Amino acid sequence: MATFAETMLSKYETLLATSAGLDTVSVDGQSVQYADVEAKYRYWKREVAREKNQRPQAASINLGGF
């Protein structure tokens, strides 16, 4: 069974594939900028990776002390 994050990732993959080249996309009855859909896709992709323990919680750590 797919997790919520996997379901959302699939939803945004479909939206991006069907809406390529458009400036505004309709998501759940709301008008959204295509760039925002891309950002949500990247977010859900990271969440799925976290669920599968394929990505650490911290993307980078600054050890410079500044």
C-alpha cells in the first residue's frame, strides 16, 4: 500500500507531465503557478526518500563555526 507521500508524489508527477509548458495549473480546483507545482513535486520526492531511509534529515551541515 502506498504511503501518503508516495500518493502525493504520484499526483504531482502526473500534473507535471500533463501540464508541461503551461504557466498556470489547476490543482484540486485551485489555480497554481507551474513553478509551485514543481516545488511541491521536489518536496514530496524528498519525503518519499526520507520514508525509505534513502536521504538524511540534514542536507548539509556547516562546520565552519560562523
